Amino acid sequence: MGENDLARFAQQGNREAFEILCEQIISKIFRYFSHRLHDKEVCEDLTSETMWKILNAFPKWSGNENFSAWMFTIAKYTFYDFLREKYKNPEMNFSQIGEEIENFAISEELIRNEQLDIEKETLLENLLGVLPEKHQSVLRLRYLLGYTAEETAQELGLSLANVKVIQHRALQKVRDYHPDFSYPFEKV
């Protein structure tokens, strides 16, 4: 059963579907943040905050849009809020100020790069709707959740070679729909 189906059943009050959906999305959201940040506690906090936002907005989900795209949009804006807050009101002591000044230019560049990556990920998530389910799954795991090809193969019960072929074909199809699309890192 796909995520969209689970979400629809959960919206209709199916408790089992809701529990399964929550288990699936918690790990995806955590992986989304851990792909961007290397602080487990911050990733856990952002995951909790995002889950809270998703659960509060869940009754408003139309059921016609891709649930993952909707969910990752909420995660993306939660991440933007985190970055804005972090760099607007940094918590530091005087010994950290010199280090922060040295890292300021690097931090600004990282934020710009992160915003570009998130924009590309959002575009990719929106383009996934034109692909078959298996192609969507491979690209979502590889590019949006940061799985390796081996992890993707294991998660989907496919061979490594099959994952690479599906990934290549899916990216080609995405580029057919959006010729200027290129992902910042081509994973093999």
C-alpha cells in the first residue's frame, strides 16, 4: 500500500493506517534533516516539530496531492525557519565569537547552497508524480532521503544493478519533462 493510500485511510479514521504512516514518515523526516545537519539532537527536535506541524495540518491535506511532496514541503519550511532563527539569534559565548566570524562567509555559502539543494529537491518531488511508482521510490530514497544505492536496493527488495538502471531511467524521464533539470550530485 502506497503512502498516499495510507494517508487517505488515516484521514478517514483508520488507526492502523495512521500508525503505519507515522512510523514511515518519522524515519523519512529524520533522514531528511540528518542529511542536512550533523547534529542528532537538532535533527530529532526538527523531526518532532515537523511531525507536530504535519499532524496539525493533516486534516487539511486534500488527498489529491502527493503526500510525500506535501510532507517534505512542511519539512523544508521547518528547516528554513531553523536556519533563519539560528543565524538571526545565534547562541554563543565570547570565546565562540572569533570562530563564528571566521566561519561566517562559509556559513552564508552553505545556506545558499542548502537553499538551492532544497529548491531542486522540491522540484524533483513535484516531478516524481509523472513517474511510475518504482521510479518514484528509487529517486525519493536516493535523492530526497540520502540512501545509498545499496540501502535503496535493500529497502525496495531489488538488486543493486536494478536500482541503478531504474535510477538512470527515472532521471532521464524527469529530464524529458524538465530539460534544464540537473541534480547537484549524480549518485551511482
